[in-house]
Amino acid sequence: MERFVYQGTPSRVVFGSGALSKLPEELDRLGARRALILSTPEQLQLANRVRGILGERAAGVCAQAVMHVPVEVARAACEMATELGADCCVAIGGGSTIGLGKAIALESSLPIIAVPTTYAGSEMTPIFGLTEGRLKRTGRDARVLPRTVLYDPSLTLSLPVDISAASGINAMAHAVEALYAEDANPIVSLMAEESIRVLGESLPKIVRAPGDSEMRSQALYGAWLAGTCLGAVGMALHHKLCHTLGGTFNLHHAQTHAAMLAHTAHYNHRAAPEALQKVARALGGHEPAEAGRLLFELIRQLGIPVALADIGLPESGLDEAAELACKNPYVNPRPVERGAIRQLLQDAWEGRAPH
């Protein structure tokens, strides 16, 4: 066996239906007294539910989280945390809300308790993202890793089918890239393949029966594994393209991942055959070249838009996206070549199967 380095992330995970009720105990573990509760405007009711659970320990609610964490929103939330005397944040929601918590932690070092309600996986990573002037900047910092994550599958039962499906593919993208990351290792690869398998089995069942609590639990388990993978290793072409498209054109984060994943996987299948064979195997195939096709078929089966044109990217933006994606590219198994990336984006914009 080849030598490898595995660096785990120091976070506490509480998994199970009803885990949200453990929130006061988890504040005690952190020694926290006043929690700022974060959510999107759409999830204010859920944030107020958390406020009720915490009672006097709730410093206030900031329901201003939005996609891609604009710097002005992050600054306002930091100021609110300071004014209210908060000594921790409780982020309840998806990647946008947890991303806002990370922005606050980056500035103030306040600890985060994350309560995911989607399958985004951000809660398991020390990765943050901030958008300013149409450019999304990402980085890694140990301060932004949530100290505790409460996974309560019952909170995902009301998640709409279309968001559930796209969010699940977003999680799967983390696992796929972890298999061919520059610092990939056998431990992460085991988790990644299991994540892809579990999500590949559970997501179609959730689309057919959104109230299936067992499949909701399975999908959340798969998302946890995927987020753990993303937190332990680096990112490659897929995430670079999605960060570029999302930050510059304000595309829906999860749908962008879904529209791009089959294409980026296929782009790398010759350069990383062992990794893409594991992707194919987790989805019922055998050969590396099958991975892109199987991903594309799964995404289409889930009813997620497969064309970037259908989620708001203008065709006039393809050249700019290719140019930006090739500037300071993330390490990738296959060289990031502008012509090939431009063609990949064209295929994804048209919604064609990878070829």
C-alpha cells in the first residue's frame, strides 16, 4: 500500500431523529451562554422554534442568510453578534446559513453549532466562501469548522423534493472529487464511495416518497460522509467551476453542482481511472468511463435541470466562465485546458450528456 496522510477534523456529531432537542446540552458543552440564531428569511419559523428551545439563552435571530455569502451580509451579521453580546452561533438550515455562521466565525472566532436541514455538507468542513464584486473567494480556516453538528433527519421531511434532490447531488459532488483529490487517501475513499452509494440509492426513493423517514436518514448519513470527505481533502475542477458559476452569475448553488457533476467526472475519467471506477461501482457500473453517464442518468431521473441554460446562465457568459475557471485553477488530475473547459461548459449549458 502507498503511503498516505489522513487528517481528521475535530467536530462532534449527534445524529438521530429528535437531535434538535439536545441543543441546550450542546451549548453547555461549549460553555456558551448567549447564542445568535442564524437562518435564511424563508426559515425564520424554524429559527424561532430554536429560539423557543433556548429561551433566555437566545441572544437573537438573524434571518438574513443568502446564497454565496455576500460580504455585506456577513459584515452586518458580525455587527449584530457583537451588539447582542453573543458568544456562539447556532446555524440552522443549509449551506447558505452555515456559510454565514462561518463568515462570523472567521471574523470573531465565535464557535458554531450547526443544525443542517439539507444535504449540503458544509457543516463538516473548515471551508468558507465569501462573494464580493461577482467573485467568490474560498479558503480553509480551522476557526470556521462547526464545533458540534446536530443531524436531525426529521427536520428534512419538509424539504421540497426538488431541493432535496439537488442538495443530495451537491453532497455527492463532494464525495466524487474526494476520490481524485491531490491528497486523497484510503480512509476518505472508503467514506466517499459509501456516500455515493447511499445517496444514489436514497435520493430516487425520496423523490418518489418524500415522507420516507428511513430514506431521509440514509440521505443525511450520506451527506455527512460527503461533507467529512470534503473537509479532509482538497477540491478540484468541479468545485472551481461551481464556485465560478455561482459567485459570478449568482446561480443556485446545488443546481449548479447537479448540472456540472457528470461533465467534470467524465473530464477526469482517463486521468483518474481508479477514482472514477469507484464512482461507477457505487452507482452500479464497472468502468471509469461509465461514471459520467451514470451520474447524468441519475440526475435526470431525479428531475433536476441538467442544462445550465435552464438555471439562469446566459450563453454569453460561457467565455467569461471558462476564462475565470482557468485562472488559478485548483489542482486537478487532468490539466485544466481552456478549450476543453469551454467545450465542457457548452455541453453543460445545452444539457447534453458528457461525451
